[in-house]
Amino acid sequence: MIHKEEGSFLFMHNPLTLYLQRLAASSQMTMRYILQDAADRLGYQDTNIDEIPWQQLDAADVIALVATLREDGYAPNTSSLYVNALRGVMNEARRLGLISQEHLLSMRSVKGINGSRLSQGRNLKRTLIRDLMAVCAADPRPQGIRDAAIIAVLYGSGMRKSESINLDINQVNFTERSLQVLGKGNKQLIKYAPVWAFDKLNNWLQLRRSQLTGSQQDDLFLFNRIRRGGHITRDRISKHAIYYITRQRGLEIGIQIMPHDFRRSFITRIIEEHDLSIAQKLAHHANIQTTANYDVRDDNERRRAVDRFDL
């Protein structure tokens, strides 16, 4: 049943290929990079990642990998990502009959680096969001209106940047103010956004309709790439473009912003103004501790909370 080629397996019998195929398209490149780095650390620097005999790895290899990550100062969460990627490949190796169940359990027994790190995220308060909206409004190019809509959707709904770039028009319900996205684990999710965010989105769609005429291609997806000179293309925006937009608009108001800061800020604000349970539901987290980890209220807010316990 298994076909061999000089120590490697044919494409469809490669556990790496099957593992990556199970992931969302937005995650495949990231996990491929992680597995390439893991392979390099395990002595496969000169081997194409698709030709590595993953089934020959054992628990000692995973232990050695974790040790190199610890030496290089990698955070516990990053270490776990490496270990989970290897586990995913080995799960496929087991399904293909390349390793035994005992071999797989031995691999699974190895954990990543213990511990945790303080969040490096930024809590973007209302005043900063207003500042971002102002710099977008002051930009006379189409980018100004589009970027305001992107920021409004990210901050107003708490969705991930990978979810935002894949949004299509038919996934947006303007009456219900909802957006249907395909989230992690290939799960369909409903996100909600406030009126002001949908106003920014409507402004962008009206501008796009006025500039793109004659074809309905522009109606398929929500956010377009815009070339220099303000030319709206018929290409879907990329994840890298979301990062660039976030960084550039942040620099215009004098702060450093990452795309995920909008999601962190959304969750933090829901925790602050409502409660952790509602934040978990809106963030679509399976584990409430994951939601709690998104709380990035600053030290002054924590001090004020403690100061209320006076005598």
C-alpha cells in the first residue's frame, strides 16, 4: 500500500502533506515554516522538507528540539506550537501505518517549555481608535476609506486578520450587523460589529462601486488591494497588507500597532465592560482561560483596582 522512492514517500503518502492539507490555507504557510525550522534544528538543513522521513523521528528528537528552543529563548507558547506541529505530522504517520501506536504515544508524551510570558499586546482605547479613524479620514486617497473600514471591522468585531481577508460580501448581513467567518478549526462563526463599524464599511463599499464599474467581480470579496496612485484593483487584500496598513496607520498617530492588538483590545473591553463569560462567547474561545489571557489592561488600571481595597 505504501510506495517508496529513495527513502521518501510519494506525495499522497507523505504525512507532512496530509497534515498541512488538514489546515486552513492561512495556517499552512506558518506551520510549514515552523516545521522547516524544526527540521533544520534536528539536522535536516540540507533536506527538502517534503522529503524528510518524519516517521523516523522519536521522542528523543522532540526533547532535543525543545532544548534548542529553550536555549534560544523561545517563549513557552512558541515552543508548544513547534511540538504540536510535530505531533500533527506524527498523527498522520500513524494513520498511514508508518509508525506504531506506542511510537506515537511516546512522541505525544514530550511537552513544550513550561511557563508563560506576560502579554506583549497593546490595549487600544477609544481615544486611539478615534485617532486612527481621524488619520484615515484625512487621507484623500481610496486607501483612507478602505483602511478605516478594515480597522473598524477588526476592532469592532474582534476577528482575526486571517478571517478579515477572507470575508466575502455574501457573508455580511447589514440588517443584523453580523459577519460570517471561517475561523480556526474550519468552524463557521458569526461575528457582530457596532453601527459605526458598519458605517465605515458602507462608506468603503460605496466608494468601490463608484470606481469599479462594468463587472461584478468586485462584489465577491470585501476588501481590495489598492495600488499606488489610488487604483482599486480586483485583487483580494493579503494578510501582509493588513499588517502593513496597521503598522503605517499606527505610526501616523505615534504608536506601534500589530493587527492582533485590535482583537486583544476588543476582548479586553468586553471583559472590562461586561464579564469574562460574554467575552469568551464573542471571541469564540473553547477555553475561558484563553480569553482571560487576552486581558491587557495596563498597570494603572490594575493599581486602581487594588487601591479600592482601602481600610
